[in-house]
Amino acid sequence: MNIYSALKRVIVGRRLSNEQMGETLLPKRLALPVFASDALSSVAYAPDEILITLSLAGMTGYMFSWQIGVAVAVVVGVVVLSYRQTVHAYPTGGGDYEVASANLGNRSSLIVGSALLVDYVLTVAVSVSAGVLNARVIVPSVVGHEVAVAIVVIVLLALMNLRGVRESGAFFAFPTYIFMASMFLMVGIGLFRILVLDQPLASETANLTVMAPDGSLEPVGWVLIAVMARAFSSGCAALTGVEAISNGVPSFRPPKSRNAASVLGMLGVIAISLLVGIMVLAHLTQVRLIDELTGAHYIDPDGNAIHSSAVTVTGQLARVVFGDWFVPGVFIVVISTVVILFLAANTAFNGFPSLASILARDAYLPRQLHSRGDRLAYSNGIVTLAITAIALIWVFDASVTSLIQLYVVGVFISFTLGQIGMIRHWSRALTTQTDRRVRRRMHRSRIINTIGAGLTGLVLVVVLISKFTHGAWLALVSMAVMYLMMTFIRRHYEAVKEEVELDEDSDRALPSRVRGVVLVQHVNLPTAKAVAFARASRNTSLVGVLVALEEEETAQVVKDWNTEDFGVQLKVIASPYREITTPFIRFVSEMRTENPRDVVAVYIPEFVVGHWWEQVLHNQTALLIRTRLHFMPGVMVISVPYQLRSSKLARERARAASRPGRRTPGAR
Amino acid sequence: MNIYSALKRVIVGRRLSNEQMGETLLPKRLALPVFASDALSSVAYAPDEILITLSLAGMTGYMFSWQIGVAVAVVVGVVVLSYRQTVHAYPTGGGDYEVASANLGNRSSLIVGSALLVDYVLTVAVSVSAGVLNARVIVPSVVGHEVAVAIVVIVLLALMNLRGVRESGAFFAFPTYIFMASMFLMVGIGLFRILVLDQPLASETANLTVMAPDGSLEPVGWVLIAVMARAFSSGCAALTGVEAISNGVPSFRPPKSRNAASVLGMLGVIAISLLVGIMVLAHLTQVRLIDELTGAHYIDPDGNAIHSSAVTVTGQLARVVFGDWFVPGVFIVVISTVVILFLAANTAFNGFPSLASILARDAYLPRQLHSRGDRLAYSNGIVTLAITAIALIWVFDASVTSLIQLYVVGVFISFTLGQIGMIRHWSRALTTQTDRRVRRRMHRSRIINTIGAGLTGLVLVVVLISKFTHGAWLALVSMAVMYLMMTFIRRHYEAVKEEVELDEDSDRALPSRVRGVVLVQHVNLPTAKAVAFARASRNTSLVGVLVALEEEETAQVVKDWNTEDFGVQLKVIASPYREITTPFIRFVSEMRTENPRDVVAVYIPEFVVGHWWEQVLHNQTALLIRTRLHFMPGVMVISVPYQLRSSKLARERARAASRPGRRTPGAR
């Protein structure tokens, strides 16, 4: 244990106390980057996915590209407005789970919980895949190794998070601000050059014609509508991460709600302008994007078919805007995009264990996940998240276009239920509120949340219909599995809780007597210690029990026992099977049967050792007996540890290995 | 545990008590097959290895084939005579280990122990490989899959042995007697046809010329001597297993020693006649055997080189003796050879755990291996043996010729030390013996053992010199590793024994007071039970300790505690890290520091569950605290188990699953 602990400290870093967590209250200038990286990063892949989906309708689809961008932006706006209400109503951190739990009951909140858990996994998979895709713009050697690179990135993120979250504030601020600035500059300069300087900027894919998979150039009617619906659904990936701030209100500096709401507002404005800006600029520079997986392809001006896809929208725009006069600009845009996408994945590494902790508090997940104290619980969450995300990336070949089909479903389930919960919240609050001004504000909030719920519900339906067969079913199945598992765990805990509840009928009588039994194998210090402890415990009766294996040895032990004069009788019991466990267990069991009202206290001398291999050489019998006595009602098992020198040395070594000048809590 | 136990019973079968073992006393007619299969089976591959080694000297080597057979037979005779002395001197079962231990001291006995452990592994590998090689005679489709077949056989043997050894007597008798009968018939009929009927029997390889690896037809001098020495060494594989009877004297019917000695005599006569008979017959029918691995090859009468080896000597002889008039004879010989070889491997599966048990008794191996009671200890030995044998077969490609180079070394180390031990034994006995007739017998025995020791020592030197670079070094290195490991374990046990010894200076004072602490997480039945037990234990003081994680929950627990009116004070301690373990450990540790003469008794309520997955949901905190308290001197850890319904159901299921009408010992 000690070596393991020391190693863990080195890799995972020192623990944070609640007080230290208090230090991390965030000013707005840090809160924005910390909470917004997830939401903002999605503008790096949402435009790509819109264009790729539209390419399924060939050039016709592209006629509607920026309108779809605007539609998504409208949804972003409404959702941001809705969450500002949540932030005000739940200053203690009202994630959708909490809101649903408080207003809609267990089932809804558990649906939200399942949806969010699945979506955290997808956030990691999608963000990292998108980051790797963008990295290809400046590091072409990544091509062909996307899966490997993505896995390495996830492993690094997991290790970083296993070491702790102290980095937060400043660590997020720099790259996020660089990202925002460079993106705004890119969009601004691009639009300025085209609209004001009237320069004919054309992207590298402008002269390519996009051919739909079936080859028809002019799809009409339902086909076109279906494609546009899917493009919109994919574009809605831009909304992921918006809810982060409503979870994180307690981390804001006071006035918490006000600050959180204003950061949310800023986030909304930035996200909308970037999204619309990018879509418009892509439209003006005629970016055409396909994904070879969908079956769409390019035709070049000479009429040749090109089946490999071009680089990301961000990459193309950076090249066209900066490429001809300021090449470093291309690098800054792309690198900051990659970094912010990895940061977005990183937020999931914080969010997932937090949510798991809350779910564990409500008995939906194993209890030990609740404790935030030691990072053990968090570690489990981080490792689980990393492994599932890696599996997804492996299966879907790190393809953002494939992964995005699974995404968004969970987010919108959570959005919709959260907003419905808020409607209920306001309605309830109105029944007790009498102040007219407050009532008016509440009415307004309720209207906003109703619009939010309606719109997000509508989007959810669109997403489900347009993506169900393309992958959304898998996300739904995963959520259902999570839901059932968590229901099962909760039910188990509740059944156990009920089983062990103290009620009026519970037997409160004290056991009349305690009969002590010391397991004797040798007469030595550990045994003497166990006997001393047993005697000090002043049981009603006390007896040493020796299982006779070899005649000679038994005789020797009996002799030693009498020499020592413990003042305790030694009983020798026969062992027909030449083994210790069964006869001893039978002895204890008979003692119980004879005196059912009494308790039997079994004292087992145990060695505490310093090395793992010593464990193989000692305590095997004690372990076996302990395990089997566990099944016997009315039996207390008392391990009387005897510390061997090696264990003391190991403890001292572990203590010396921990950092000097730091208080080592406990023996660990 | 219950499910595991039930499963284990199904696979491993019921246990044998010491009394049941008593039933298995063997009459001579059963003792011979039980103990002789190992020794006799080696006549199935010793001739092959002699001829293959001689092929390294081309046709010249074959001139000496039957003389080498005779030399080996002489060694067999001397060794059998020597062991008859051992059997008389140690009627309680004098394996070489016991003899060396009693007469030569720890080091020698440990060398014997290491040698035998390594040789048991080789017995399995060599016998199974040889069995598979013989199977090729009648099942040609085995060719090319030898390794796979050999591994399957070992796995089956291991499973059979995990199920138990009840089969012994009758199970061994039938195939062993068939083997002896068919081999004697084959040799007898063959010699009769050639010598009496004067039929010109010639084996299928008679018209082939053997070419030595270097192509020279006439090696002379040292080369020839070296080849013959190696051939003799390989032939000495025929001696393996002879010592089995001296280990097994207690299993004989009385008069044990006399019966064992006469069975040993029979074994010697049978082994010698078969070995010499086969070598002579092979010589007369001009069997030529090569192994493609050595580089030797055949030249057929037309002058073409043939590089693939022929079938085994037994196979060739069976075909030439029976093939032209009674084909079933071929099958009987070959099948019984295969079976007896697998039986020989099986004896190692009994011998290895027995030896491990004796070594564990002497503290050279982990103590728990000593207990013969439950088969747990034996299982470990069986699995270890199977895995190492499989590894050897894998590495050496199931080649008997390669494996035999590692073999024999251990056997002769054990022989030599055993015989030296016997010389010492007689010399000692003579110092106290006054009866002249007895003295004369002892003198004679000492002379026989001296000859035995001299001869086996000489063979050991020949084996070491002729085989060292061919593989014997690996066997020696393995033995050295085993020796060092066992010395280390023994030293560890001795150091611990000394450390925990009770002497005059040992502190025998009883702890002045016992301060009880109950770990409280909830107020429920398990907690109430723990409190009741703690109160019944009448400690000097008793306090409940609650670690405050969440304010609300803490308040509720405190309220419930007071409602219940346990008559015990509840202490609430703060948890800056929002975790239970560290603050609790610190509390206990401070209690210890304040009252160093007192003992702290920590009562931990624990759930006993029925399913493995429930373990994940419960007791994690208890486990962590228990593990960490173990390192604290003066602290008793008292698990107060609370049986959940699921555990009771699981216990009942396990009980129902065990065979009806059989007494189920204990809860297991």
C-alpha cells in the first residue's frame, strides 16, 4: 500500500482540500475562458459538418449554407437566454441534472444524467478528432495516423487530469483568448477584404464542383429537406458546452449569478458572431467540403473526379485570408483551434467525474465515487472516460463526421428537460411569490424558458429524425443502458437501506455474553499480543484454539502455551483433513449453535508486512478464516495486527519519499 | 466465495480426508503399476535417444548401440539395488530429500529438492512429447501439430489432477500391464523369429545409411568417445522414476518395506530386460534413427539424401515384428506406449505437489502449500507444473531430443546425494548397533550404497560433461534459481520466527485499557449491531465517530443517533478533504498518541454480500480504513459483519448445489 501510495502521489500530485478549492473562485476574465472553451471550440467543427452534410445534395445544398448557420445561431441565442434564467434561479450550480431532479423527479433527472454521461464521452471523442483534423492543415504527416494521434492526445489529457486540476484559470485563459482574437481577426479581415476592399478572395476549393453521392446535381423536395435538416442537426453541435456555465456558478466570484449570467451573455455573443461570420465568409470564398466516407466527391475544372476531402473550413479560411500576406496568421489560427479543441476535451475530464460524484451522492452510482477527497474516485471516472472515448475513436476511425451523428442527441435531451424543469420551477415559485415586480420578472423568465424548451424540443425531434439511422440510435441505446444500470444500482441501495433500517421491531437487545476465541498457530509475539488484547477486552469467556496438524508441532505448541502461562485455556481440535480452516470454522459454528444469544469474538493474530511478496508468505490462513467467518451471523472477527520490522521500514521509506516540509496525513 | 467454492467442487471434486487416504494402501499387484509407470515408460524413449545420439557418429556409432544399452541396464541394476537399502532403512517413506535432510543437512537436501522440482517439470515435458511422438506412428495427422497436441494433453492431465487422485490403483494397473505384456511379447516374438526361426527381419530403416552431420563416415578417437558418452547419458533417462517407490513406501500394504523392496526388484528386472531386449532387437533389425535437428541424415540405397526422421524405435519394432502377420499387435504396442507415457507425466502431477508440501513444511516454500487438507495447495502446484511444462514444450518445440539434454541431470544429482546420505546413515547406525547379524547386514548395505553413490556420481559427471553445452546448463541454472529462492524464503521465515519469539525481555504487560471506537456512516442495523457488540465487549470507553461529509446528511445522522439513544456518545469530525478515511485514521492515531499504553479497538460495520458486483457497491470505505489501520501499532480492527439477505440466499444456493446426502463441512 505504501509504495502504491507514494507512486500515486508522484503521478497524481498532491491532494486539494476543500479550502484550497475555495481559492479558485474565478473572476469573469478567467471564468469566460474556463467555461467557454467547450462551447467556443465547437464553432471550429460545426461549419465543417454543415457543409459536409450539404454536399450530399451537391451544389444545390450549398445555396443554403449560411442560412443554416444563421438558424443554428438563433438556437444558440435562445439557449443562452434560457440558461441565464437558470443561472439566476440556481446560484448554487444548477446543472440540468439538478434542475430536472428538483422540478421533474427522479426519472427525468436520471435521463438527463445518462444523456450527459454519454455526451461527455462524445465530447472527448469529437473534440480530439476535430483537433487532429485541424492539425493536418499544418502538420501533413498526421494524415493516415489520425487514430493513433487522437489516442495519444486522450492518454495525455487523462494523465494530466489524473495529476489534478490546479492548472485551470490561467492555463485556459491564454489559448482561449488567442483563439477568439485570431478567429475574429480572420473573419473581420476576410470580410473587410471582400466587402470593403472588394478583393476577389476564393478558397482553394472554390473552383471545384461538389457531386452528390448519387450523382444527381439537382435534388429536390424531401431529399433536399432531409439533407438540410441533417445539416442543421450537425450544426447544432455548436451548442454543446453552453450548459457548462450553469453548472459552474459556485466557482464565480460574487455576485455569482450576475457574473455567471453576464459571462453567459458574452459567450453567446461571441459564439453567434463567430459562427455566422465563419459561415458567411465560407459562403463568400466558396468553400466546398466533402467527406470521402459519405460518397460525395469533387469534380475539378478539367472534369476529373477527386475523392479525397480538402482541409477543414477554418484551415481553408485561414489560408485564403492570411496566406497571401501574413503566413504566421495561418499558423496562429490553426494552432489555437487545435489547442482549444483539446481544451474542450479536457473540460469533459472535469465534468464527467463531477457528474458521477453527484450521481453517486444520489445512489445511482457506487457510493465511493461520491467522495471528492482523495482523487481515487475521480481517477476511476477519468480512466473510464478515456477508455470509452478511445474505443469510440478506434471504432469510428477518428471521423468527426461519423461521431457527430451520435453527438447532440444527449445535449438536446438535457437542454429540453432542463428547460421544462425551469418552467415548472417558475410556476412553483409564482405560487408563493407576492411581490409584483419579482412576479413580473418570473413571468418573463418563464416565457423565455418556455420558448427555450419548445425550440430545443423541436431541435431534438429534428435531430432524432434526421440522424437516427446514421448513429443516433447508438447514443440512445448507450443512454438506455446507463439509465437501466443506474436505476438498478439505486434500487439495490434502496433495498439495502430498507433492509438495514432500524424500526420499532428491530432487535435492540444487547448480546448477553461475548465468548472470546483466539486462533493459535504458534506461541509467539503476535499470538501473545492477540491473547493480551483478548484478555483486556474482558469477554465473558476466553479460550485459545489450536488446530492439530502435525503431532509433534502440536505437542510443542501446547508445551509452549503452558510454559507461557497465559491464564487462558488452550483447546486442541482434531483436523481429519489436515487443514486449519474447516475445523476451526466448525468449532466457532458449534459455539454459536450452543449459545445463540451470545456473540463470538474471534481474535486472529495477523502479520503486517512491508513487501507484497511477504503477503504471499504470511496471513493466508488468517485471510481464509476471516473470509469464511464473515458469513456467520453473530461472529465478530478481530484482526490483531503485529507489525513486522519490514512494515515499519516500509512505512518510514514511504514517509521519507513524500515531499519534505509537508504534513503527511495519517500513516498513508 | 460461495459460488467460487461450489464451482471448485464441481471441477475439482470432493475432498479426501486422512482416513480416506488410509483406504488406498496398495497390494503389490497394484503398487507395481502405480509406481513403475514412470520408470518403465522411459524404456519407450531411451533407446531412441541412444540411437539418435549415436547417429552423430554415422554408421560407426551404431556398432556400439546394444553395448550402450547394456551399460545403462547395469546402472539401472545398481540403482535398484541401492534403493532397496533405502526402502528398508526408511519405511516411513525415504525420498532422496528426506534421506539427504536426515543425513547430510539442509544444504544437500535443498539441492535435492531443487533438482527434483525441476525434474518433475521435465518429466512432464519429456514424457508427453515422447507420447505424442509415438502417437505419430498410428495417427499420422499429428505430424506438424506436435506442440499443440502435447499442450492439450498436459491441460487434460492438469484438469484430471485438479479433480483428484482417487483413480490411482486400478486406473494405472490396466494400461501398465498391457504395456509390459505387449512389449515383452514384441521383444520375445521378435527375438524368437530371428534367432530361432532364423527369419531375416529387417526394420523399415535397415537399408538406409546414416550420415553424421559433418559428413565423415568414420569418426575416431575423442569424437567417438564424446558421442558415446552422450548416448549413454541420454540412455540414462531410462532411470528416471526409479526413486518413486522409495517415496511411496507408506502406501504399501504391510510388511511395507519388504513389499516395497520386492516391487522395486521386479521393476528392476522388468526395466532391464525390456531395455536390453529392445536394444538387441533394434540392433538385429538394423533400426537406424536420426533427428533432423541434429543435422544427421539418411542416404537411401539409390544415394539420395533423406532429411526427415523415421518413426520411433518402438514403432519400427512393432511394425517389423507384428506388421506381416498380426497388425493389431502394432496398434496395441503403440497405444499402450502412448498411454504409459502420459501416465508417467501424470505421476509428476502427484509428485510435484507432494514434494512442495514437504518443502513447505520445512519452510522452504510458502506455508500454505503444506496443508494437504483442501486441494487449494495442491492446485497451485498442479497449475504451476502444467504452465512450466507447457512453456518448455513450446520453447523446445516438443522435441524429446532437445528436452532430454536438460533431463537426467537433476535425477542423478538426487541419486548421488541420496546414496551418499545412505552411506552416512549406515555408518551412524553402525556406531550404535551391537547385534552381529544386523551389523553384517548393515555393512553389506553400506557397500551397496557406496557402489551406488560411486556409480551414480560417475554418471552425473559424464552427463554434466557430455551435455552441459547442449542444455544441461539451463537445468542447472533453474535449479540454482530454485535453490536461492527457497533459501531466501526459509531465511525470511526464520528471521520472522526469531522476531516474533517470546523471550524473557518480551513485554507481557496487559494493555491497561481498551478504548472502543465505532465507525459510523449511517444509523442503521449494521451500525446498531456494531454498537451492540462494542457495548457487550465492555471496553473502558466507547465512542461513535462520524466523519462529516455533507452538512445535511451529517445533521440527519446525528439526529437519528440521538433518537436511537444508543447510550454512546457520537463524535463528529471535520473532513477538509471531503473524504472519510484520512480524518478517521488521524482521529484513531491521536487517540493512540494520547494514551500510548492503551489499546484502541475500532469497530467497523461491514456488509456481507452474496454477489461479486455487490462488493463493488459496498464496503469500499471499510476496506480502505481496515487496510490503513493495519499499519498502526496498538489498534485492533473489529469487523462486525452484517449479513444481507443476498448473502444468505447465496449461501443456501451453494449448499443446495453441493451433493445431496453428503455432510457439508462448515459454511463453505
